[in-house]
Amino acid sequence: MLARQRQAVILEEVKRTGAVRVSDLVVRLGVSDMTVRRDLDVLAARGLVEKVYGGATSVVGRSTDEPGFEAKSVRQLPEKEAIAAEAATLVRPGTAIGLSAGTTTWTLARFLDDIPDLTVVTNSIRVADVLQQSGRTDRTVVLTGGVRTPSDALVGPVAVQALRSLHLDVVFLGVHGMAERSGFTTPNLNESETDRALVDAAGRVVVVADHTKWGTVGISTIAALDEADVLVTDEGLPEAARGVLGEQVGELVLAHVPGRGEEEFA
């Protein structure tokens, strides 16, 4: 298969699913991982895909663009793992917590297995699945219900109504973007309203977002920067952003990412 044919196959798969993994393409195309990576380099240089750790995703642009869960799940994997591990230290046994939808909160859910007696409220099908698979008999998982979005969030009036009567000790909020003027944002108007209901139900708000979210602006604001009691992000956050966020959020936590600085596609 010629290079342009491989690249056409890769691009079609990215358009269909939102993301591709190098390991999957090696099997599908019958070529080496270095060949796949070179093809991804070519497509990225043409602005057709965005290279990420271990693969590529569709290009994100407009404020209303909402990547699917699979597309987001392969972005910034080491950062999300580090952020989730740090955020999990803020969860205390016997508390009621909320987890919004998103791949960072989904990653966080996997770090909660050793914490007993939790009640977890979420509007994410993916998060609920992870929590149920832990097999803990001392855990209660509440799924809000609602209309499903491309990122597998449950949103809309049903979800909002379910959240309005709740009082949660801590809510962990994943976001699409964060910026000085617009605050924490999402590309989905309905998801913004649901996430806002989660924030209103929280005794403490912890935002979990990797450094690439800085400067990204979705169409709708969930919360202002100063509404976050804690922001857990990673060391890739630019110095200027650290200054702005350090003044606005209650506490800025920078998670250490092992191996930072190494070439992602080495």
C-alpha cells in the first residue's frame, strides 16, 4: 500500500471515530510503527489530524466543537494519570463526592478503588461503569440520567433536577477549556447547565484539567476561575498561566508527570 493510500485510510478512521492509536494502525495496515508515525507526521503537518501520545485525534478548533470520548481518551494520557493520582488524595473515606463527565474524571474514578464508604454521584456513563466494576460493596454510585452527549455525558433537565436537591462534600469537575476571561468552559450548552448544577451542589470544587486546556474556550462558561477551590493540573502549564491561575483559584496544584520532556513519539 502506497503512503498516500495509508494516509487516506488513517484520515478516514480519524473522521469516523475521532481518534486512532499507532498500535491499532500497525495491525490494520501491516506496517511498522515508525511508518505509521511518519504518516501521522505528514497528516499533522497538513493540519488534518492532531498528534497525541500514542496516536492522533481529529483537529479541535471552534468553540462548539465537541470531540467524542474515544478521541479525548487518547490525549495527554500521562498528564491525566498524574492529575488523577494527585486529585485522589483529596478524597476522604465516608464522603459524598461528585464526578462530572470527561476523560480526566474517568481516569480519576480508577484511582478511587482503595477509598472506602464512598457515595459517588456522576452524570457520566463511563465513570459510573468504572466505579461499578470495582466490586466494592461499601460504595454507592448514583447516575443522574439525562440526554447523552458525544462525550457520554448525561445532560439536560433530568440531570439538572437530579442534582439540585443534592449536597456533596467535593465535586471533581473536568472541563473543555480554561481562560482568564471566560473561566472554565464547555462546547456543549446543555452540559454547561448540568456541570453548573454539580458546582452548586458542592461544598468544595476541584477542577481537574491538563495544561493543554489553558487558552481553550468553549461556547459556554461553567464557572469562573475563582469558583474553583482547587485546580489540579500538570507541570506543563506555562508560567504566565501559573501566575493568572495562582491568583484566581483557591489552590493551584501541579502534578508531576514522570518522563516529561521525552519525545512523545520516540
